[in-house]
Amino acid sequence: MKLIFSLLFISVTAVSYGQLQQRAALTMSGNSTVITQNSKSFYISESVGQQGAIGTIYNENFTTRQGFQQPPILIKSIIQDDSALDVTIFPNPVKTSVTLAFGEELRNGIEVVVYDIQGREIKRHQLNAAPSHELDLSTLSTGAYLLKIMSENREFSAQIIKK
């Protein structure tokens, strides 16, 4: 009985394409190699500073990648976003007041909302259209805040730090 199981085990392992040992050194400076076995190609590479092999398996239907190296993905925006206001905020970090300088002429009023880091509304200001405004933040506690500026159905958001 043991003989039958031993022969069965040996035949199954021989048919299942056991691992092919490829003698190569992947170093800390990075290296790559292509291994072909049974009409399958394996691209093995190592990035700089990474210890361990990375492999990619190609098939007619899929590609499987293992490890940290992934191909770069190029994302292009096909929608042009004209909904952002042109605003410069300074100084940041702020001690008592912050200046809002608009890079465009606004015809309508300006709404400024200050949120804390948890998203709670802290202050709301209605301002007249002007090239710049000074916003008093002296009553705010030390911390990080989100400043949201809206005018003419457009908006601008920025994080400010209160000292």
C-alpha cells in the first residue's frame, strides 16, 4: 500500500511542474530577469532597497502581479474644472488674521465658512466683492481648520493652521 501511495505521489509531483530553480542573485541595487518554463514566461524583478523577489505571471486571460512594483497608471482628466476660485491665502500658519487675495474680479458677494478638523462649522462670513479681504481669526483656538470660500457658484477650499 505504501508503495502505491509513493508512486502516486511521485507521478503527481512530476506532472504538476515542480518549481524550476533559477540561480540568480537579486541584490539591494535592484535587478530583473525573465524565466521561461513550459511556454510560460515569468518576469522576476526587485526594486532598490526591497528584499524579496517579485513575480508576474502572464496568461491569455489575465496578468497576475506579486509584490510592490506595479506599472505606472496614467490618468488624464477629460473634464476641465472651471469651478475653482483663484484665491491666495496668507499667512499660513496664521496668528490673528488671514488675507484672502482674489486673482480675478468677482461681481457677487463672497461667502467664507470656517470648519474645524471634524467638519463642524465654526464661523460664517458674508463679504462684499473686492480684490482682497482680511479675515479676523483671533477668536479661534490653536489648531487646524478648513477654510471654504464660495462666490458665483464656484468655490475654493484650503487648510489653515491657527497658532
